[in-house]
Amino acid sequence: MFSTKRTIVAALVSITLIGCGEATTKTETTPAAPTAQDAQEFLINAQNDISKMQVPAAHAEWSYATNINFDTAAVSAYFNEVLSTKVAVLAKEAAKFNDVEVDEDTRRQLNLLKNGLTMPPPSDPAKAEQLAKIGSELSAMYGSGQYCMEDGTCKSLVEMSSEMATIRDADTLLEYWKGWREVSVPMKPLYEQQVNLANEGAAELGFQNVSELWRGKYDMPADDFPKELDRLWGQVAPFYESLHCHVRAKLGEHYGEELVPQDQPIPAHLLGNMWAQTWGNVYDIVKPEQEMSVPDVTSSLVAQGYDEIKMVKQAESFFSSLGFAPLPDTFWERSMFQKPEGRDVQCHASAWDLDDKDDLRIKMCIQKTGEEFNVIHHELGHNYYQRAYKDQPLLYRGSANDGFHEAIGDTIALSITPKYLKEIGLIDEIPDASNDIGMLMQVALDKIAFIPFGLMVDQWRWKVMAGEVSPEQYNTLWWELREKYQGVKAPIDRPADAFDPGAKYHVPANVPYTRYFLAHILQFQFHKALCDIAGDEGPLNRCSIYNSEEAGTALNAMLEMGMSQPWQNALETLTGSPEMDASTIADYFAPLKTWLDEQNATRQCGW
Ligand code: X8Z
Ligand code: ZN
């Protein structure tokens, strides 16, 4: 749908929702007692209006994200304002048909129009302008952010992130951790204003606040959705706690228990990632003592001279092996694969569909690592999804729910198994089953460690948007949730003016985050379903669907539905069940869970 399409995917979020062009007179002449036919005509006109302006808006946004400066900021803020204002007007008009008896499709499209915006602008033009400007300012603060050290040298987020993956000196890690969080201090007053403005816009659309709007996009009542998340988290939490327990113990051995007390949350700077959201980079510290052969994709990529383009071509060829058409020439001409010299760009990876036809692109500052090889698959998953639903009506051009969009490329990346790596010549030998604990550990450090982070970000935002927490408490609440869900703590006392949520891209960029939590559950369900279809009877962690056109066809059948039906139907189409379910995760990692429980037998777990 228009709102999600460039949002997530393009990760532009706020602008994405920008919607449409010239006002039509048709909608204004709708008779006093509207009919079902009026509703259909209204939807046709609304979608035409939106699609007309979406393309130039997307170009403006692309120009901004790949070249952050005063002028590109002004143009993208302008389009954001105009389009989101138009969508808000149409969303209000859609309410006229609330009591009209219409068919299922019409009702679904009206509803999608009503709740499509992410940060709805108030109808007061000055306030709408203000909201758009704040959005682009926050985004620039993040994209051009850097940390300058005492000796005057400055480091970008990409540089610090890449160093934090391998640095094992706690002082340097702390310096970078702290340094990056200086970028978000000035965001706080803007963020506060933005919450108030978007809440005003949401109220005009009939929502209590932005929290209710965001929670209401999942084909179930907004208040039931958090319960669904609790249920899923309940399925994973015991496994997460086992992993946490082992990782904390090993970090304690490495850094000393004074730095890593064994009855407290883990200090957030020691996990190999700027936000402690994935832990795969500390595999060397937490790996099993018994020697395990685990493919080191980073070394193989480097040894074989892969450059950025070759990494993307390799990812494309996986999709081709499933029967997906190759990416268009324009993808290679127009994408941004590397950080350009001499200008600020938004390095956070994103995938774009600029015209709903075939102008697909990715924007990344690719690092030559196994981690980034996965991110490339993630981004291409968005592009193939976008292409699959491009012929749906505009309001259905989106994923079944936003977690689906985030899950597709990750699902493919779960098929980057030793068998596949050998097939494409990245490794010589497939390690035997005695190495599985090591390999499962490597995957769990990224996928399982992420899950509570994926959950807590919007637990924070929902409370903020609902006004349940005052701005003075924003940062305190952030750390309460980090401790509660992740068992991770700030390594040092946070200053009163800190705004640590702003140091995570999706907060200043207003990209909802629950989608990634859902994606981490869904991708295992998708992987299992596709492995079954591909006829792979081995253990799930060794299954690769590479070269299975049957799996590709089944996947495509779900992708091309877009959001034309409730996500439960889309899920059922691929997996046979309409329920999100984390029990596949338990199956996938079962041997690791047993191993962790043995390791933890004499440890005091929890925090
Ligand atoms: O933002 C992303 C993608 C773009 S949609 C790179 N991800 C989340 C993050 O980086 O925080 C993927 C996993 C979680
Ligand atoms: Zn994504």
C-alpha cells in the first residue's frame, strides 16, 4: 500500500506516506447519502491522485537520502507535507462511507486508506509544514551524524559499527558507544514536538493517538495486537534467557565479572553491535570450547575478492534460482552500493520501488562481511516483493503485514547454509553434524538475540505516542525496557539530556519496529514451509531452497497477493496455517537449547 511501500522498504517512512496530487472535484460532488458505487468511484479517484504524486515524491526522497543537504531536505520535506496532507484529507473523506453497505474489497481499501499514514499531519497547514520539517531534520541529524574524538578525528556510524564488531578493548567500545549517543541529544526537543503534532493528526482521523493507529494495522483490534506479541514472546523467552545466560557467563570470563556482573543485565557495549541488537560478532568469545568448524563468510568473501557488486549479483542469483526474473538494468545503474565520497548520505540500508513498475533500487554502504551479505539478501527480498505485487491496486501494494516485508529476504538468507556456500564456491568442505552446535550458536546470536530488541522499541514508542510517559522520562523508560526484555543495561549512567532511542535509525526516521520482531518469527515459519515444498528432509538448519523452482513458485504466490487479503490468509497460503507461531524456532534450535541448558546447569541465570 502507498504508506508502507517506501516507508519500510524504502525506509523512508515518514515521507512515504506522502500521498497524492491534484484534488479532484469528483469526490467533492459526492451526494449527501453516499452509495456503494460512490465509494468505489471515490477509491479509484483517490488512488489516481495518490499515484500521480508518489513518483516525484519518491525521486525527491531518493535524492535526499543519497545526498543530504539543505536543498534536497527542503524538497523532500515539501513533498512529504503535500502528499501526507492529501492522504489525510482522503482518509477523512473515506469515513463518509462508514455506514454504507459495501463489498469486502471496498471496505478493506477504505480501511487501508484510513489507517495508511504513519505520522499523520494535522489539518492546520502551519502544523503540517512543521511536522514535515521536523521529520526531515531528524533524518538529517542521524544520516550526517558522526563522533569526533579529542584528537579531532571524526568517525561515522559505519566506521564505528565496523570496528565494534571486532574490537575487544572495553574502553574503546565504551568510547564509541557513548560517542554515537551524542548525536541524538539535540533530537529530543524535536521529537517531543513531533509526537504532539502527529497525535493531533491522528486524533483528526479518529484515533486516540499514533499508538492506536500503529497498533491497528494488523487485521485485528488494536488492543489485541500487543497480546499477540506477548504470546509470541512467551514462546521464545525461555530460549532467549538460556542464550543470555551463556553469553553473559562467557563475557564475564573474557572481560571479568566486575565489568560483567553475573546477576545483572549485560553492559550494552560488549555485544559486538552498536545497539546490542545482534550478537553474532562476539561468536569468538562465546563459542563452544570444543573446536567447531563454522563457515567464516567474511573471510571467504575477502579471500575470493568479492566486491560490493559481486555480493549483490550473488544474492540476485539466489532469487533467480527460484525462478524470479533478473533485476532490471536500471537497478544496477541507479542503486547506491557504496558510501560516496564528499557528501552525506543515509547509510542505513533500504530497498526502493520508485514507480511501481520496475524502477527497483537498493541504497546501502556495503561492507564486505558475511553480516552485510545477509543484509543484501534482506534488501533484495523487499525488491522482489515490490515487484510481485506491482499489479495490485495501489492500496494493496504492500506486504500482508509489515512483518512479511521484512521476513522475505531473511528467509532466503536462512538458506545460506554450508551446502549452499560450497555450491557457489565460497567454502570447500561442508562441516559435518558434529559442528552443528557452533553453527546454530552463530545463527542464534543474530536471530534470537534480536527478538526482544525487536519487541522493546515499539513498546517504548507506543507509550511515548500515547502520552503515557513524560518527555523527562523518555530515556529512563527506554532503559527500563532494554533491561526488562533484553537483559541489557547502559554501561554508564546516562546524562539527564540523553535521548538514546534517537541513536537508533528507526526512531528519528519514524519507521515502526514491531515489523522486525514479527519478521524474526515469520522467517522461520516461511523457511520450514519452503523447505518442505523443496522436498528437503534434513534438519532445518541445513536446508537450503537454492534452485527449487517449486519453492519459488509457492513464495511468489504469497508475494503477489500483496495486502489484498488479511495477513492470516497470506500466511495460510504459504504455510497452511493462519497463525504466527514461534514453535518452528524451537525446532530449528532444539539441539542448541539442550546444549545451552547443560552449560547453564550450574549458573545462576536471569537478571
Ligand atoms: O532496518 C533494517 C533493514 C532495513 S528495513 C536493514 N533492519 C533492522 C535494523 O537494522 O535495525 C533489519 C533487521 C532489523
Ligand atoms: Zn527491511
